[in-house]
Amino acid sequence: MFISPSQMASRRVSANPSPLSLLREALAEISSRQRLIAYLVQADMKKRGSDTVLGNLWWILDPLLQMVVYVVFVTILARSSEPDYPLFIFAAILPWKWYSSVVSDACGSVVGRAGLIRQIAFPKIVLPIAAATAGVVGFAWGLIPLLGLMLFYPDRISVQLAWLPVIAIVQYVFSIGTAILLAAANVFFRDLGNVAGHVLRLWWFLSPSLYSLATFDSLKEIKDHPILREIAGLNPFAVLFEAYRAVIYGDSGGGLPHAPDLLPLAELLVASLVFIALASIFFKRVEPDFAKVL
Amino acid sequence: MAIPATAAWSSASTVPAIETHDLGVQYDLRFTRKRTMRESLQRTISRHPPERFWALRHVDVTLTHGESLAVIGPNGAGKSTLLQVLAGIMRPTEGSVEVRGRISGLLTLGAGFDDELSGRENILLGGAFLGLRDTVTRELMPAIIDFADLGTFIDTPLKTYSSGMRARLGFSIATAVDPDILLLDEVLATGDAQFREKSKARVIELAQSAKAVVLVTHDMNWVTEYCNRAILLERGQVIIEGAPSDVVATHLERTAAARADREAQAKAAGLDPRVR
């Protein structure tokens, strides 16, 4: 084989690459374009900060206002028995806001750069990765109101909060997979954004967000069909919400914060890595058609 | 393999920079029309035959370093598609493309990189998009800013720029990266007269320093004056390839013939007694 020094820059288009080579390519692109991802995240931050009057303050206000809505809603209508209910649901609102913002940003990440995609060749996979990463910044902002809220419940403040980054990493990995899949699919089906909004809402209410997974056990339907309990446990956000709640809030019975259940988190992490791999292969498979479709 | 680097380099200069063989690009209109899910579902159910059309077909282009090739033709001939394939933005449906060397090009200048960011930040972002290392972009920054000549606008968000200013910034970035192959689409028509002269000079300079240039343009003077080869594309096919003057002459002939043809048809239709 002839190897020339300029080979790095040369390109020959082959017909049908194997899934494994697509995956390898995707990983190489992500690792070699970290700077681009960082710039895209910065640009995103800047946009959010400059669009509105209150700018970055919305990162803090948004989850707080949402919490107030749910607290009013649940205490008036559903008469929740959970003590310290604001903190109970805030532990779910925070990660959920992160995830739902990643979903909507990811849907628009490739489509929103249509002009650029038609004029220069670059690895498009950086776009959903940047969208998912920008979500982390939002989550980090959300920790400020969380800490503020916790001051009202001083006995729940504990070293267990140190688990937060670990749980967040699992969620980050899961959200990257989602972002890659949605960014590519939305190019071909533009109504995905509309669909996603409704799926997210349903998913939120089916997840142990406003209630704990334990309340499931007392339901008659669950007792009759134990399989439903198993299915509920497979929900990534059942795992994540329970973990966040364990370290921020504790147990609904009044138990103080404790370490999260690590096995389901580990399982979710492995499943998410597989998810990223499959989503990347799909993304790389359809990537060459982006310029034609956009 | 034990080939000395020097030998490889000298052979690289004789090897063409761009080579396409029987290149074809097919568009699948099922997706390009931006259908919603409902429509595509309906189409799948009703088993419409797939709508496809060839934007390019049987295109063979070879370009050596130092050459500058003009691509001319009427609107919708596939000129921009050809550039997109060469740039690696699009994958050919059939045939092959081989590109040797670092390629750069802004195919539709004026899109910019990010509207919210300043010109300076756009240069950094643009460099990252083009795959430059950050240190390299920062080194090139003064030259890019100088060439774009945007004054104090370099520190204001891109959304405040006029289209000419965007084009200037884009051109400056695309040519500053010292590409081996430069792809330009209608860029010489943008900007004011002064910048047009400046960009022409830059393109000539790049072509002379043994860079390959592929240029899509409607400016026939430019083609005959500064390009050493030209191809005429019509409906995705190469009609003629050769010396710029011959290709331009053929193009003008064919456009005139097509216009005469259309006029004759319109006349015939207008005078047709059955229509009256």
C-alpha cells in the first residue's frame, strides 16, 4: 500500500461502511473536535443569556417556579402525604428540566445549522453532543436554587449530596444517546419536536416524579400485576429520580438522605453506553444525506 | 512502507488533486420535500413509486494542483451539488470522488457561523468547524481580521452585519486557512467593488501558488481571464470540457439557442389559431 504524507488530508469515498467502522469514526470525531463542542456550548450559553431581560437568572427561576406550580397542584388536588414535599419534587424537577431541555435542543441542533451543513464539511455528530453538554450547564445552575431550598430543610443536608455528580454523569451519558438519536431523526421527520413534547409530558407523569416508586406498591393494579412494577423499574427516570431523591431528600417515610441504589445506576450506565453506540451508528449512517435533505 | 517522504511528496504533485469517476448524485424527493410524518406515512401506504432525480450524472472531472477550473451552466444544472460533493458535504450516489489535500471552501458565503457571536468569536468557531487547531486559528486571526476589513464591527454580533460584510468575513476565513484545494461558489459576486477586486487578487494568488481552485460563477469574463479550464454543466451532465473560451462560447450559444427556442414556442402557442 502506498502511504503518502498527505494521506491525512486525502479522502476517498467508500460505498457502505460497516457499523463498527461508523462507530469508530464517530468516536474519533467526538474526541478530535472537543474544542468545537466547547465553542458551541459557549455560543449556546451566550444566546440564552442575551435573549431575555433576566438572562441567566432564568436558570434559577425556572425550576423554582415549576416547583411552586406542582406544589400548589399536588397539595390542593392530590393531597400528598409526603413530608417536605417541595424538596421531594424539586429533586425530580431539576434533572427533568435538564433532560427535557436536552431533548428540545437536540431536535433542533442539526436542523438549526442547515446553512452551515450545506456549506462546509464537518462532523455533524458534535451538534447533538454540544446540545447535551449545554444541558449540564443548566443543571449546574439549578443546583443554586436547590441549595437555597435545602436551607429550609436543614436536617436533610448531608454528605450524601456528594453522590450528585455520580448520578449526573449517568444521566449525562443517557442524554447524549437521546440527543444523537433525535438530532438525526428530526432531519427526516420534522414533527418529531412536537411529538417529543407530548411524550415527555406523559413520561414525566409515569415516572416517580410527583410520587415515589414506593407508592406504586400500594396500588391495586400493581398488586394484581406485579409485572407492571418491573416495567416501572426499567424506566431510566425511575432509576434516576429515585437516586437523586435518595441523596437529596431521603425516604418518604421520613428517612434521611442515604446513598443511592448503585446496581440500577450501573445497569443504566451500561445500557446508556450501548444506546450511545447504536444511536451513533444510526447518526453516521444517515449523516451523508443531511446536506441533501436540509 | 519504506518510501522516503520526499519521494512521496514529489509524486503527490503529479497526482491530480481532484479526480471523479462517473460521479452521480441522486436526490430522493421523498425526504427533500420536507414532508411531515403523516405525508410520508400516506406515501408508504399508497405505495407511490420513489421519486428520484439525478442532480449529477456521469461526471468525470480531473484537476491538478495549480489549475483553476470554472464550473458554469444555467441555474439548477448541478454546479453547487458538484462543489458539495467535492467538499465532502455530500456523498455520491454512484461513482467515486478522490480528493488529495486540505480542502476549504465556503459554498454559500454569508451564512456565517453563529449570529449571536461577534466576528472575532465567529473566526474561532469557524476555525473549529473547519477542523483547525485553536492555536492555528488564533495565529491566523490578525490576518483574517485585516483582510475582512470590518473595522469595529469585528467585535459586534454577526446579526448586525450586512450581507456584504458577512461575505467578506466568510471569504477571509475560507482563504486564510491555506487550503490545497479551494472551492468557491459565486463568491466573486458578493461584496462591494473594492472587495471584489481584493478577492479576485486573492484567488489568483492562491491559484498561482500551486493550489487547485474550483469556482462556480456566472461571471464569464472571470472565466476566460483567470481560469485555465472550464466545464459546462446542464441538467447534471457535462456538456463540454476544455479551454475556457470554447466552453464559454458553447454556453452562450446554447443559452441563446434555448432562449430563441422558448420564444419561438411561446410565439407558436400565442399564434396558434386553436388557442385563440
